[in-house]
Amino acid sequence: MEETIDAASTNTEILSIPDPATLASVLTEGVKNTIGDSRVKVTYEPEYVPAVPPAMPDIPPEQLAGMIKATVKVEVLDGNIAYLKIQHIIGEEMAQKVGPLLLEYIWDKVLPTSAMILDFRSAVSGELSGIPYIVSYYTEAEPLIHIDSVYDRPSDITTELWSMPTLLGKRYGTSKPLIILTSKNTLGVAEDVAYCLKNLKRATIVGENTAGGTVKIDKIKVGDTDFYVSVPVAKSINPITGKSWEIDGVSPDVEVLAEDALETAIAIIELRAELPELVQAAAALVA
């Protein structure tokens, strides 16, 4: 990146572009083409205010649960199939505060189902600490599983994420079918969850290749200007594959257009339910 910046600084034609937004766009394309990382962006934001991590709101848990429910669609489809559409993956602190209410309003409704579909097609945000929570509900309590490792460059610390031995409420288990729907817009923490469950052989991914984001982005001010560079400063490394889902995204097991993913997932679950009878009938014919 330093070489790219040095090269750009000598390109007076580019740097003389009068419109700052256009200049930012041109610089972004140049950086992408040079380093091959679509996550790095140059933006012009004269009114940008650095984001401060929000503190836990001091409001009743019931109201917090209502806010979370607004981002989660829950439905039991025909065939006793649970459908959860999730737009934001909450973190550990929030889960501890509103967990019992979410169990009552959401989880207890889908727990008795025979199969589940997690819809991540619109999931674009989430907390890193929420990854073990979600993954653990679809694994056994023992033995503990190394889910992910996240290297944070600013602190030079690698954090290992493991499955959790105890959870609020019952686990969905490891035997019932689990399908995750993805789209080209699925981003960040949701990609991590999908990649973990895919490589644990616990979930089937149906839909489109995901965005290829990152678990953490920092926005760096360029000198005394209103230009900023967004740079990924952490890296997810899966202990099973030794690779990351970042940049390239999570590839689906069954690739279909995002708008067809739900219908395809239901068809897959129905087919799997029929397989034991088909096998039994085939065995009878062979006999």
C-alpha cells in the first residue's frame, strides 16, 4: 500500500481532479486494482465524526428485546421447518441482558421444529462475540470446538473463539437439518458464522457467494484533509481450513440466485426427509 501511495503521489493528473468525491472514487479503484482488496476504500467525508462504540442502553430488557425482535423474523413454515431471518448478530453483552426474553419470544418457538433455515441474505452487521453463541446452539456441549481465530493487527493479539459448554436454553442439536441462506450482500460476522458452520459440516449454504468483508474495519484520516481510508485491521483464520472467508467470501454448497434460495432450501429439506423412505423402499426391492 505504501508503494501504491507513493506512485499515486507522483501522478499529478489524478491528484488534480477538482471534485473530491470523484478523486476518492478514482483512488479507490486504483488501490483495489493494485492490491486486489475490495475492502480498502478511499472516501471524501467533510462531516465525518469517528464512531464511538455504543454503550449498553440503559433501558428495560423488554424494550431491548423488542428492538432486537424488529431485526429478526421468525416463522414456522409448512413441514415443521423453522425460518429465522437475521439482519444483525448481537454480541455477548446484549445476549446476557435480553437472552431470557429472546428465548421466550423466539427460540422456544423454533426449538421443536424438525429443520431450520437461517436467512443471512440481509445480514450486514454483528458483534464478534456473538459468533460462539450462534455456532454453539448447533453443536454439542462437549467436547468444546475451536471455532475461529481472529488476529487483531493494532494490538498484535490473536483471539481464539471456542464453542460454549453452557447456553441459555436448549441447543438445537447436531442431527436436525440446518440451512443458511446467503447473498452477495451477506457481510462480516454473518459470513464468519456461515463459514464456521459450513466447515464443521453442520450447515448447508444455499444462495450466492457472500461479499467477502472482514470482522473489523478502521477508518484512517489522511493528513489534514477530509479524505479517509477504510482498512481491514483484523483477520479471521478458520482452524479447520487454515484459510479465511475474507475478500473471496463464503461459497455456497448449492449456488442459486438469492431470491430463489428459500424455495431451494425448502426443497432440499423435503428431499432429505423423504430419503429414509426411498432407501427403505430400494432395500426392499433389492431383497
